[in-house]
Amino acid sequence: MVRLGFITAALAATAFAVPSPALKRATCTAGDTSTTDGVQAILDSTGAIDWLDLMLGSFTDGENNWVTALWQESFPGQGASPLTGCGDIGGDCAPDSLCSNYPSEMAYWVFRSVGNLHSKINSVRQQLLWTGWLNGLSIDQIHDDFTAVNPEPSWLQWVSAAFTMAGGVATGIDLSKPLRGMIGFASGAFNEIYNQGSSNVQVDVTSVENTLRNIVGAAGNYVATVLTNATGNGDPETLPIYTYTALQHATARFFDDNTILLDEKKDNSSFISAYSHFANTVEKKLVDVSMKTAYHILFADQNLAQSDCNMKGAYWLQAKPGEYFCFYLIRATAGAQCSNNDSTSCKFYDSPYGPRWDTGVYDKLTNTYGFDLQVYYTSLIDCYLNGKDQVDLTATTNDGQIPRCFYSLKLTNLQRNLHLP
Ligand SMILES: *[C@@H]1O[C@H](CO)[C@@H](O)[C@H](O)[C@H]1NC(C)=O
Ligand SMILES: *[C@@H]1O[C@H](CO)[C@@H](O)[C@H](O)[C@H]1NC(C)=O
Ligand SMILES: *[C@@H]1O[C@H](CO)[C@@H](O)[C@H](O)[C@H]1NC(C)=O
């Protein structure tokens, strides 16, 4: 109802515009952009996006080049638009910040949305192309603690998933709901890079750093297309759209999102927080890969009762409904004759909790790399029982925070010929 009212009002305003709208000045009410609720109130009360939708319908070229068209419509006789770079990274896109300089409040909020989007996408891209975070990863330490790892194309899956996971942790949103704002742009870009497959990203099998940099950088470059497509220079139909599908134009539906006008400082601080969780999650996953390469396995000991499952690093956990085992890590011994690089096929394993099996591995996992062992084991058990060897973002463990098979250390419940020292 409210929205319809504004569409009517906007139509009326367009139909009866005075010949020289340059003289017309908006009367503006203050708006609070420090929260998404505040932004929503602005969008609802001004009808800015409904107005944008109508304007897009009125342009000869429709959504093509609409920022320029809207500027010319809003500031007739004032020469060329100064907003020539709104679709480009690093381009000129600084809309006038004084509402009373606009012909309407609606125009003011729409241009301000464009300026915000431009600035936010520039920041997200810059952050994703920044390689400093790689120095913070303990790649050499992981090598020393377990073994060296060689990147492969499948890494694209988990690196992408790691960002979405991190976004969920940073915002407290479980993975079944879309992430929005700057985190959402980045997460969408990672998903796209993952969907496009490894043909577009160079996987350097000799360098963990290069491979991570290439994957994250590809997401950073993809993010730039959000800006291009949203500002009339590309296809708006593929943009991430979350709300109000009654609007006619994809561009308007895209801008009808209460995170775009949200203050950038605030949006940026959740994004940076997601980014640091991301680096941390990537590091944990590298540990998982490295342990797998070093033939560690999660072992389900069928011979131990719950009361005896009290060794360091051992957890009594449910495998299937009603079926509990004592879970702990084991490791193939040197020369264990493992076939096909499969850690569950090895002939000999070090006796767990024996003299050759240093329980210090658990301290490394928890203290150095920040694992919660119970959460880690639980996700491995879920992957083993329900997974298909692929990261699956549609199923999760740990309150929706870890996608199925994000971690993929192997698990066995077979009785093994444990190598006694
Ligand atoms: C932008 O449009 C191009 C096609 O023109 C498409 O390949 C790309 O995925 C789009 N990006 C977004 C974020 O919509
Ligand atoms: C986002 O936050 C990071 C870290 O605090 C900072 O380096 C960066 O300049 C911020 N970007 C913007 C656009 O505020
Ligand atoms: C085992 O792994 C090594 C190194 O990753 C690889 O070169 C070799 O082909 C693998 N062997 C099998 C049988 O998969």
C-alpha cells in the first residue's frame, strides 16, 4: 500500500514536472543510514527505488547507461554528467552529497546508492586483490608440523566455501541464508569463481601462496562486474537480487537492498572481520589437507567403552543415530605401504597413545591452529557418512557454520592391524 502510494506520487511528479526542473529543489528529511532498518525506512518512506524503476522504464535506452540518463534528466541543461566512472573500478563517481542540490529526495537517494555501491565494490575488490594476508598464513609451520601440500584444481571448491563460511561466522548468519552487503558481494564472487571451474583460475601445483592468490584475486576481479552490470554497462539480470520482485527492472530490484546505503564504515568492518575469519579458515583447511597428505586418519574405535574414552584428543561421538564410538586420530607409520595414496588403505599405523604417537598433535591443532576438535571430528564424521567427496554448501554441521565435507580428512571404522612399537 505504502509503496503503491509512492509510485503514484512519483508518476504525478514526473507528469507535472515544471519546465525547468533545475530550479526545483528537493525538500529532504534526515535519514539514518547507520543500520539496515534505518536504510529500509528511507527506502520505504521516499519510494526512491520505485521511482528509479519508473525512470528506467522511461529512458529510451532503458537500463543501458542509465546513470548518465538519470543525471541528464535530473540536471537538464547542466552539461555532461560528472559521474562518468560509476561503472568502473577507480572511475569518477562522487555524486553531490547535499540532498537539497537534487530535484527530488528520490534522486538524491538513488545517486547516493550508486556512489555507495561504487565505493564499496572498489573496497571489496582492493581487499580481495591484496595479498598481505598470505604472509599471515603459517604455511611453513604446517609443512613442519605435518607435511608439504601440493595445490590442485579441487582447491577452488574449498577456498570459495571458506569465504562464505567466514561470512556466516562474522555475521552470525547460517549458511542457508544469503549473505549481503560487502560480504555478500565477495561471497557471491567466490561462488561464481567456483561455478566457473578451474579453467579460469591458474592453479600452481608448486605454490600454495600462488594458488590462493590466484583464486582470491579472480573473485576480486569478478566483483568488478557487479559494478559494471548495476550501473547500466552490462547485464543486470544476473546481479544478486534479494528482495521485492514486483519491480520491473533488475537494476531497480538490485538497488532495493537495504545494505547498499548502509554506511560503508559499518559494512566494511563486518567485511574485514569476515576476511580475517577467512584467512583463519583457509589456514585450518590447509592443516586438514596437510594431515591427510601425511596419512592421518580419524579413527572410530569400536572396542572402547565411553568410560574408557578419556585420552587426550579422544571424543565419544555419535556416528549414526544411537551408534557411538570413541574417536581419535591415528597415523600411518613410515613405510606403511598405502595404496593409491589412500590413508585408509595403509598396512600399518602407529599405535595411538603409544610412544611413537605424539599426542602433541592435539595441542598443535587446538593451540596453534585454533581447532575445536569435537567440531572438527563431527564434520569429518558427517562427511564420511553423508558426503560425496565435494564441498556441499547446502548441508552443514556445527549450527550451520561448516559446510559438508569442507574438511575431508578420512575416517575409518575398520579394525586395523595397528603397528605396535
Ligand atoms: C555481469 O554480466 C556478465 C555478462 O554481461 C556476466 O558474465 C557476469 O556474470 C555478470 N556479473 C554479475 C555480478 O552479475
Ligand atoms: C576497511 O577496513 C580496513 C581495515 O580496517 C581498512 O584498511 C580499509 O581502509 C577500510 N576501507 C574502507 C573503505 O573503509
Ligand atoms: C600419490 O601421490 C603422488 C604425489 O601426490 C602422486 O604423484 C602419485 O601419482 C599418487 N599415486 C597414486 C597411485 O595415486
